[in-house]
Amino acid sequence: MRYLSNAMRLTAAITHEGDLFVAQCLEVDVASQGDSVEDALANLREALELFFEEGTGEKPRPTPIIAPIDVSVGE
């Protein structure tokens, strides 16, 4: 196993789509999927490590503020 000298905390949004869970990083455009939330997160972690290892030069966006919002929907 290779250890990273630097670590960063990123934010993942997870949705249930069909039979799979999809995990998407909100700071960079990287997503993955899995049979469970845990699998989706593990796959996303691996995809993110590969993304940053490739050195695309893309910097993560600032961590978003996540907040619920209620809206009225007409019938």
C-alpha cells in the first residue's frame, strides 16, 4: 500500500440510482458507484486518488455549504 504524504478532506454527495449508489465529489468533477454506500465511497476514494496522482493540475473548488431548502411546488 502506498501512503500519501498529504491528505485532504473532500465532500461526497451520494444518490441511489436504480440498483446502485452513486458518489460524486463536490470539489472536483469525479464520481463513482457501488452496490452500497460504503462501496460507492471506497470506489470514489480510489478514483480521487488516481485523479490527483495523474496531476491534472485541477485545484479543488472550495468546500460547499450544504443546506436544505424548502420550496413550494404548485399543482
